[in-house]
Amino acid sequence: MYTNVEKEVGCGTVSLALRTLDVSMALRNHLDSANSDYELPKFEVLRKMPAAHRATKEQVAKYEKTIQVMRDLDTSDPQDPCCFTLQANFHCAYCNGAHDQVGFNDLDLQVHNSWLFFPFHMWYLYFYERILAKLINDPTFAMPFWNWDNPKGMTLPSLFDNPAHLSTMQSEIQTITALPLLI
């Protein structure tokens, strides 16, 4: 069972779908199972992430397909943790003050503009890419990346400039400011 919670954060209002748990059952299951650290899956094939500005038509088409499948889950199964809206909310929840720092209720947990930026986003993108691969049943899928430190990649790649890829909140907030400038 899920409960929708709304919280005002830096980028607007975030709706979080929180799963309601039977705490006694969750605790019992936790105590019955051994705690273990996350283990990376066995190496199968080297996935090479293409720079978005150099992605082939096939790579672009595959990326477009993953986003469409993820978007389709928003209507067919909005509680699926792989759906676009829940993935966007997960990112926003840790980036825009939706959580307080433990022990400091007056301080927001912000991964942007802090030392948490790179570790958070590396893991977030790792799992996001694996979710996309799972959605199209292609373990070799590699997500294109914005190669912003390459002169040819310094403008927002058209692959990521597609309004269909933006969440509603992003569309409202990042309208003109995220587009490449015309000189």
C-alpha cells in the first residue's frame, strides 16, 4: 500500500509515493535475514556509454525506446518503482531538500552543491541505466551521457532536449533557461 506525501522543496512541490509497511513484519523479516552489502553483478559484457553528441541512430533509438517504456509505466502501473515519475521523484527527493539531515532537523539534505554530488549521481545513474536496460530486456544497454567538457558537447545535446523526456516539474522550471543560447 502506498501513501502520497507532498512536501515543498527548492524546485516546487514534490509528491512522494511512500510505501506503508507493517513495521512488525518488516522488522521480523529484517532480523530473519542476514544483512549484506550490495554486490555488483557478475561481469558479462563491457558496456560503453556513448557521448550523446556522437551517439549513433541506433543508440538514440534505443535510448528513446527506454524512456518511452518508462513513461508508459506512469499510466499502466504508476506504483511501479521503475516508472518515470517515481524515478524523477527519487532524484528530486535527495536533491531539493525533501529530507532533513539526521540530527539536524533545520538543515535540508542537499546532494547538489555538496560533496555528495558525485557519489550520489554516480550510483543514481548506475541504477537508472540498469533499470532502463531491464525495461527493454537488453543487459548490454549503455545510456548516452552528456560530454559537457568536450567543445562539441558543450551545448545541451538534442537527445536530452526532448520535452517528452522531462518530468512535468522539470518542464515548468527549466523551460527556456536550459536551452542552448543563440548568439
